[in-house]
Amino acid sequence: MVKKIRKLAVFFAFAALIGGLILVLFPPISNTVGKIEAEKIAEDFDRRVEIINENRKIDKTVRKNPEQKYIIDKEDAGVDYLKIDVDRLFKDSKTYNQKIRDKQQDILLSNSAFSKPALYLSKYGIYDGIYGYVDIPKIDLKIPMYLGTQNDHMSCGAAHLTLTSLPIGDDSSCSVLAGHTGYIGRIFFDNIRSLEKGDTVRIKNYWKTIKYTVTETKTVRPSDSRDIYIEDGRKKLVLVTCISNGSGGFDRFLVIGEMRG
């Protein structure tokens, strides 16, 4: 009986040790896996843009010579690059930004449907919902960017806040991207609090890479929306994540960047 009890004690001690190791090792391992997955998505996006541009360049030749083949990467099975209409997407993005620029404050004050995407990318042949990605060298972060703050977007990357400017580099614009902090298994905006004035945030979309320089960081109340409004002549980017207020609730931490020129 004593031996049986000792065996059970050893078994439970071993099980507790294994359980403790899992609890300790799971966050860093899962975060590393998540980081690798996010960087792979960024690489795939770069390749997608490359292929789209290659196909666009030879489009006129193809029309004149039907025997000419389009350049399609066989590894990207299931993606029909010929049906991705980035020209129409850009035109509609510009139109959206103009609408927001003219009426943003009135719309923001009367509408809280931030989860509804600014544009439905499936209409342009893009079915994974990716509009581009965020690249922040200082904190070694590359994560995909989606339109609309619905849960499935927030659990995969950065989400564009509807009713703010789409990040395409327009004059008099303010693009707001939200990201989780403390999300189990992925690192999103956890480390943006390390950013300082002068640091660089890059946004890669289907048309170009936009470089923003950090001008300010701050913590605000959830009801304080002054920093997300468009200001004439400024090209702003605002990264936002939740941060504990020390009383069981959450404030918002903002990283404000500006595109020069």
C-alpha cells in the first residue's frame, strides 16, 4: 500500500512538473510560431504584388498575342491573380478617403460601426481580406492588415478602423489601425509602447510602401477620439491598443506617426 501511494505521489509530481513546463513554455513558443506565420503572410503578400505587377505589365502584349502566357506562380494555388483588380480597388479607396475627408467628424459622431469594412475586398478578387501589412523594424514586427475591426480580423493582425482614412498616402488623411495586446499565442501591438519619436512605421499596400515617422505617443481615455480626426495638410497614421488603467479597466495607448512630403 505504501509503495502504491509513493508511486502515485511520484506520478502526480511528474504530471505537475510537466504541466508547469507547458504553462511556462507555451507563451514563448506560440508567440514564435505566430511571428513566423505573420512574416510568411507578409512575404506572400509581397510575392502577390510582384506577380500582379508582372501580369499588368504584359497585359497589353497578351491582348495582342493570345498565345503569350501570364506569369503565374504555381506555388500560389487557389489565387487567381488575373481577377485581382487593384486598379479599381485603388480608385475606390481614393473615393472612400475623399468621402471620409469631407464628412469624417459628423460620421464618427453618429456611427459606431467600426467593424464593418471600409471596402469589401472580395469584390476586387481578394478573398483572404488582406489589404497590406504593417512593418515596424524597431520592434521586429510584421503583421497583416485587414479592413474592419471584427473579431476574426483582430485575432489575425492589425485592423483598419472604419470611418478613418485608408492607408494609401493621401493628403489630409488619418489612418487608424487597431491591434491587440496580450493576445495568447500571437504578438500584435504588445511592443508598440517601446516606440519613440523618430522611429519608423511602414505600411505596405498593393501600390506602394508608405513610411511614417513617429511624432508622439500617448495614453488616452476610450472616449477621447481627438487624435483620430483628419487635419488639413497632415498625413497621419495612428496605431492603437488597449492598456490597463490600473483600476480593472482599459485606456488606449496611441502611437501617432506622420508621412513627410
